[in-house]
Amino acid sequence: MRVSERIEAWGHVNVTAKNRTTFEVTKENHLTRRGDCIIAINASKGAQDLSDEFKQLARRGDARITVIIEAGASREVAVGRGDPRLTLSHTTDLVARKSSYTCDRTLMVEADRAAADLSRDLIKEVQKSSQRVMITLIAEV
């Protein structure tokens, strides 16, 4: 079984992508330099906006979750897993975590990448405020 979601978001000049444990996409329309895990803003979806089918699959411990991030000519793929504790209820944020910690913003746990691990070519693209960022989420078992 496989369910996917598409999210449109935008870059921002304050993207630093220095966080070593998470990366985040948010519906918020502003970003300070302190948000070092945020890689895109003005997203079309937050956790609560994901389909019920995606959420049900993501809540399985055996689910593989893939996040594909595309901006300009750059493309990055991060892979993690689902967890029965995921609520996916936050109104604005989606967070991929290297750890097994969960909260209402958590999209996946045990991710193979955090913001600091993403290619600097991709980060240069998302540092442009006019850059559209396309994010594909795939949950599968």
C-alpha cells in the first residue's frame, strides 16, 4: 500500500538549514535565522491537512516515509519511518526527525537526514524567496 501527498512551499532568504536533528516545512509566512531546521515556508499543507489515508499509513510502525524536496534544479530525498504515536495534528508544521521523538508536528522518525545533511546546492536554491519548493511525501508498507 502506498499513499502520497504533494505540497507547494516557498524559499526564504533566512533559510540556514543548520539543524542536525530535524528539518521542517511550515505554513507560516515568515522565518528568522533562529529557525535553523526550516527549509521552506508558506507551505500549502501542515500536518493536520494531510489526508486520512496518509495519516493512517504513517501511523504504522512498519511504514516507510519518503520526503522528496525539489527546488530549481536540485532534488533531495530523505527517508524515515512511521510510528503509532504520530498524531499529525499540528496546524502549520511538518517535522522530520532523526530521533524517535514524536509530537503533533512530527511527520516521520528515524529520518536519514536533518536540515544540516541536505545538499548545499538545494539550500542555495531555497534561500531565494521567490523559489518554489515542491515536496512529495510518500508513505508505504
